[in-house]
Amino acid sequence: MGSDAIVVRGLSFAYRDRPALAGIDLTVAPGEIVGLIGPNGSGKSTLIRLVSGALDGFDGEIHVMGLDVATTPQRELARALAVVPQEPRFGFPFTALEIVLMGRHPHLAGLAFESEADVALARDALERCGAAGFADRPIHELSAGERQRVVFARALTQQPRVLLLDEPASFLDIRHQVELYDLVRQQAHDQNVAVLSVLHDLNLAAEYCDRIVLLREGRVAAAGPTDEVFSYANLTEVFETEVYVDTNTLTGKLLVMPLSGRVQRKLRED
Amino acid sequence: MLTARRLTLCCLGFLVLLLAALAVGVSFGSGEVSLGDLWNDGLSERHQAILFQIRIPRVLVAALLGGALSIAGVSFQALLRNPLADPYVLGVSGGASIGGVVALTLIELPALAARIPQPLIVPVFAFAGALGALVLIERIATVGGRLTVYTVLLTGAIFNAFSAAVIYFIQSLASLEELHAIVFHLMGRVREMAIGWIGALAVAILIPATLLVTQGRSFNALSTGEEGATQLGVDTERLKRRTFILGALLTGIAVAMAGLIGFVGLVVPHLLRLWLGPDHRLLLPVSFLGGAAFLVLADTLARVLTAPNELPVGVVTALVGGPFFLLLLRRRGASHGF
């Protein structure tokens, strides 16, 4: 296990009798950003949910900061690990600040109220996520992108050693996507937080991820440093579509463009 | 945002409101005696009897039941993440109704005819019915060791429909006199109790209510969904099971003691949520106090409006609560989404 923040070994899981993941091995070290990439239904979100302790009945082992996810009380786990889900849900009209303060829940004793330090932490997180302006607005009056920033601020307020992100940028405009991932990078590199993130945007992944795990039909198709995994061969095989691959002349990182059906047909004819 | 100071102030405010409601409840009734007379030397024995054996026990029971229904309502709303849930959605009230009606027709009415008073037989049977329903619904709704909210809701709805059918069946066999008693029992009527029994009732209601109050912050987290709450460190399975059992116990006690008093568990939490915000740490205790005050006042109206005859208090709560609720929804609901 060593010093890795997330260790997954021989992980298999099925929803009733439909297998979702088979024999997954994966590690994330503190300070590292690992991207989970794969087509729809390849098991990315399931893997995130399993590591977070939200699903039980899996085979294999999952350890987070040395805690066995299968047996550790959820409260203890939530002090080490925070999740930004794909589609956060809100049942009652709490304000953005109240939602962010929920991140203190695992740290607060039984009937305790949030201290001034907790509130300062929450306001600071809102500020850093560019959400301070709507701290006192009811969450359901905010746009999807604004909500996502609030939920990310909540994850920061949880002060985790491990961050699990399930498409945290899916509703964000390009400016806020970059700002969010800059924050993720800052958490990883300055605070030594381990990050495991599902991403659909391959260019964002190429820019921000230290390593990539490519999933396909519940199995690891390829894993390793981003530059090695993101090859034309790997991407076309896993996603089963033609892509245009180039190098970003500004950063030297990979640049990927999907190609339309018309272009793909033309390529095949040539 | 909720602070300990705001919580204390709000609770004190609602405590004062409840005390005022109790004073009003004690002061009005069909006999001419009021709270002020307590301090007069010339209080006759008959007036003392009215105050201490009828009115004071009555308002205390009304307060306890109103609090129980209201806090059960908030808890079920939190459990189902639906502001329109009321204490009766989970079906336990159906079991209590069957138990109560059976005891009423088979034991209490024949006993009354033979002049042998059986003051607690209906509540005891009704509570047994509630417990039976609780165990049954919990068993049916637990799938693979997990209490599934949808299954609970469906099981509750079906159980309520089934118990309504059982009661119609009993009613169709009943005499006119029995029918009248059944209808009155089901429409909700606060029973007078000996002071000694009220202590027991208070313990039976305050213990589950206090346990629910301590779950406030977990309920807040639960509003982000079961998975969201789990990821915030809540033991969601334990919270759901606890809430179902405690809320069902409170509902069972209330229905056993007073039949189906509607609207208290829906209107009071709703109004307070609109007014004070959704934080359950505040909403739970304040709903208990507010629900208590509401039912004391409604029961006073039920006693006074058509004195010396008494209206079923469930009719009063629905007549007052329904239109008020609609008005509220039109004014605030549109902008709030809730």
C-alpha cells in the first residue's frame, strides 16, 4: 500500500446481475491528479461511487488514506475524502453558504454548530470558486454551473486529503472550467491532495492530469502517464471513433478533436 | 444561517407562544371559568374540578399530540425529501385506525352500554394496531438490508387503502349508534386523560421527539440525496430506519389518542419552513412547539364554537389549515419553489 492515498486492488462490482467493473487495479499518490477516461457506460462513475463508500457489495479491496472503505464508518471516511458528484441534488431551499457549510458535517461533534472558523473556511472556499456573489441565494435559484461551483466549494470546505470528481466541469463555461481545474491543481500541488477525476474533455485531461486510466467495458484498457496513454491508437480503440490528434504548440500537450461522420466516411474512402 | 443564538431565541419565542396558547385553552370552554379565577379565593369546587380534571389535562394532551404530529411531519418530509409528506403517508395511521375502530365497536361501546367505563381501551388497541403496521411495513420495505424510500412510500399508501377498506367493512356492519362513534373517533377528537397518565404520555412523546431533534444536521445533509449524505459522512441507512421508527411511533401515539387529526403535521412544518428557512436543527424543535400551540388553539375552537356540543378537532384543523395553506402557497410558494 505504501504512501498511496487511493489504492484499488482487484475491484469487481455488479449492479444486481449486470457487471459494471472487473478486476480494476489503480493507485493515486498524494499530490497527483489522475484522470478517469472512457466512453459512456465504461464504469467511471461507478468506480468513483465505490471509492467514496456509497456502494457496497463489491469484490476486491479499496483503501483511502489507509482506511478500508468496506469497513470504515462513513463519518471517518468523509473526513479524509470529498466527492463532487455529476449531478448534485438539493431537496430543500438551503442557501449556497448553508450547502457549503454541510462540508463541515463530518468534522463537527454530535450537536455542535459551525464555529466562526468553519464559516470563514466556507466563505473562503466560495470566494476561491468565484461563488461568493451568490452565497446567500437559495441553491435552486442558481444555474447548473453556479451550483457546481457551490458543490466544489463544499468539497474544499470538507478539507479532504482525497478529492473524487465526477465530471465537475460538465455544466461550466470554458473560463470556469479552467478556473475550477486550476483550483484542483492547486489543491493537488500545494496541499498534496490526491485527485481522481472523471473527465469527458480530453484536452482538459491532457492539460491537467498527471496520469490517465482508460476504462473500457469495466476494465482498464490502458494506464500510465498522460502523454503515453493519449495516443491515437489508444483513443480510437477505446472510443471506437476516428479522432484528429495534434500537438498544442503552446503547451506541447496533446490536442484531440472528434471527427464528424462525414469526415470519417471521407477518410475511409481515401 | 443558523447559529446557536438564533436557535435559542426562536425556541424561547415559540415556548412563549405555546404557553399563551395553553392559557387561552384553559380559559375557554363550555363551563364558565377562566384562568384568572385560579387566583380568586372564591373558586368553587365545581370550578376547580372543571379546571383541574377537564381543561388542564385536555390542553396538555392537545399540546403533546400537536407537537408529536408536527415533528413527525418534519421528519418524514426530511426522510422523503418532499415538503408535501405528512405523518400519515407511511401507513402506520392505518393500523392505528383499525385497532381503534375494532376496540371501539367490540369493547368500548358494549362496555359503555353495560355502564363499565373503559377509558384507555381504544388508545391501547389503536397503538397496538400502529405497532403492528410499523413492523409489517418496515419488513416489507426492507429490500436486501436497505430501507428503500420508494418502497416505504408505496407500502404505506397501499396499507392505508387496505385499512380504509377494513374500516368501511366494519362500518357497513355497524349500527347507527356505532357508526356515529366510529366517524367521530376517526375525525379526530382529543381525549381527556387523568393527570397521572399525562405524565406517561409526555415521556412516550418527548423521548422520540428529542431523539429526532438530535438528527437535525444529518437531515440537512440528507436533503442532498442519500448518496450525497453518505459522502458527507452520514450513516444513511441508520438515519432512515431511525427516522421511520421514531416518526411512526409518534404518529401511532397521536392517532391512538385522538384519531386522524389532519393538517397539523403538514401545515405547521410548511409554514415554519417558509418563515424560518429549511435548517432542520431549528425546524424540528420549533415545529414541535408550534404544532403544540396550533392544536391547543384548534381544540379550544372545537370545544367553544358549537358549545355545549363539541366539533371533531380534525374538522377544525382542516377548515382553518386548508385555506390558510393555499393562501400561503399562492403568496410565497411561487417565488420559493416550495
